[in-house]
Amino acid sequence: MKKIKLTKNKFTIVDDEDYEKLRLYTWHATPVRKGHKGFYATTNVKISHNKYKKSRMHREIMQPQTGMVIDHIDGDSLNNQRSNLRICTVSENVRNCSLYKTNTSGFKGVHWNQKKKRWVARVRLNGKAVLNKMFVEKIDAVKAYNEKAKEYFGEFARINSL
């Protein structure tokens, strides 16, 4: 494992086998999305005489087919070791995403229903709710989400810590 320095006083880690190729570029710490804490390692790759395209390090390492994305298994977008990267669909990648910044429960798939005064556990698969159940206790909603997420999302399930 080796570290590659990025801008904004950040570092990314990569496998020794990828280091020599990747160290030849200037890498930048680019926010994952506006309002999120995470960063991607990005660079500009020359595609023709005066044309460049922005490229993310994890895509340079894994070289996915068009339409596929790269999932950071542990959720750390600066851990670019091959053991932490997997090629997947957008749907699979979303299943492993972290909490949205608007989340108020502190748990994925769980929110408070003010009108009913209950905690709601919700799991959606292909746009359809496979779990949409209310609970008096938040912990019960969290457990219900975790169980259904494991069942339907398998290795891509982001399970809440209890």
C-alpha cells in the first residue's frame, strides 16, 4: 500500500501495483457531491491535442465498462486499493451509500413520521417498497431495516451499527 498526495492536504491510498502508473499524474481532492464530506481523487487526462477530460482515480484503476460504476466497499472514497473497489451498477452502488445529509434519525432507512408519532423503516428495491413499516421504538425500526437490507441488497447492503 502506498499514499499519493492530493490537493487540500488530502491523501489517497493505492496498491503497490498501481502506484507507479498513478504517481505520474497530478491528483486533486474533488468533493464527492456538493454538501458531502467525502472527496474523490481526480486528475485531467489528455484525450487529444488540446482536450482533457476529468478522470477519477478509482475508474483509472478498475477500468469499468461504459454504464458501470465503482463502489468503495468501506465507504471511504479515498481508499483506492483494489480490495476496496468493485465494479457494479448504479443501483447496487446506491444500496451501499452513506446517510443523506438530510437524515435526522442517524440511521439509514429510518425516519420519524411526525403525524403518526412513529419511526418508519423503509427499504426500496427497483422503485418499490419491500419494507415500509412503523415502529414505536427507533431501535426496532433500525433492526427491521438492517434485516431487509441484508435480504434484498446482499453484499451491497450498508448495515446500520447498533
